Amino acid sequence: MADTVLYEVKDGLATITINRPEAMNAMNVEAKEALRDSVRAAAVDASVRAVLLTAAGRAFCVGQDLKEHIELLAADRESGSGATMNTVREHYNPIVRALTEMPKPVVAGVNGVAAGAGLGFALAADYRVVADTAKFTTSFAGVALTADSGVSWTLPRLVGASRAADLLLFPRSVSAQEAYDLGIANRLVPADELAAEAAAVARALAEGPTLAYAAIKESLAYGADHSLAETLEKEDELQTRAGASADHGIAVQAFLAKEKPTYLGR
């Protein structure tokens, strides 16, 4: 992986760190490719049971690297190719799909501003631990663009359609406290405790019943777009699968023995 994104797997936890602190973790082509490849690697690695997505420096990710973007747009005008905006299909969409669809929980440790695609990455996680100094910025319309990186799907599911429209049509920064009040942030912590707390949350998930977490993640996504009757059928299917897992047997035996279960992730 390129050093614009750091990737480490230890004891079932994959830690992915966006590593362009000098540019507030803005996404140039190199970083987008590295993040896409890192998230995909975590998704298919059987040894990975949870993912922590975080960033170096004082920002989480401010989205597209506009300096590079301007250069690429100028090259497009000369060539007539229009290739620059293919980045949504080639980079942002695969990143968000891998985060949301992988059968393991993803924690975002949001250490600072998350704007544009960076907002999309944070919202695509299953759980957000947020520093009290962080901000979420719906910046798309501010540069005459529409939402990408899944924001038009994730944001209304977290804050409601009306509030999502307001935030996207009238871009502004949402403070960490407001993000918590809106339901964007799951856990709010002092900035100097963010790294430790986000790692602890992700570590707890990595040690938990992986197949059950995968089923919960699948059922939440399914239930958002299907009827109650269809969702009940899906719950039956997923519960049958979870009930046949080794971890369910371990949990039941531990409960009877009044012991803490040690899950295998299968």
C-alpha cells in the first residue's frame, strides 16, 4: 500500500489510516487508490474481524484534493476527455461500497474535520467515535457539485430526509456536539482521548461474535429499504445462520457457566 494510507492488521483488527496530514488528508489520486485497495483488502481478509478507519494529523479528511483536481480539469479541457470526474466511479464508489458491504464492523475514529468525500467515508462506517473538536462539513454545493461517496444514501438515514436536504443545499460545518445530537456521532470524546477510545471500540468489536455483527449490519441495511414482512423473513434467515455459528454455541455455554465468552469469529 502507498504511504498516503497506512494499513496494519493485528489480532483481528485492521487499522487503516489516511496519511496526508500536510494536506489535511485531502484525497489525491494516489491516496484514493491506496484507500480503495486497503478497504478492499480488509473486506476479504478472513483474519480481519473489524476495521478502524482513522487519519493522521488534525483532520480526518477534507475530501477531494482541489489543487490536483484543478490541474486534472485543465488537462481534461485540453484533451476533451472528461476523465477527471471518473474518480467517483473508480475510487469513491468502491471505497464506500467496501466499507458498507463488508461482513465485519467498521469504526471511524473522526479526529478532525470530515468534509466532502471525507464525510462520506465517516458516514459509511458502522460506528463513529468523534473527537469533541471535530467537524462535519457538507461542502459539495459550495464548490458547485452534488453529493457523492454515498452521502445522499447515508446522511438521510442518520438525520432524516428534511435535515439532510438542509445540510446539502446550504453547506455548513456541523460541530461535534451537534453531530452527536443529530445521531451522526455515536460516541463523543475529548480530542486527546480519541485515538485510544476509537481503538478500544474497534478492538472490542474485533473480539466479538463476527458473524452476528455481519448479520446485524446486513439486516439494518436490508430493513431500511424493505417492508416489515420482508424484513421479518430476512431476520429469520440471518438468525438461522447466526444460530448455527460456533460463536453462538460458545456464548450459550459461557452464559450457563457464568463466564465471559471467548469468540472465534465463526
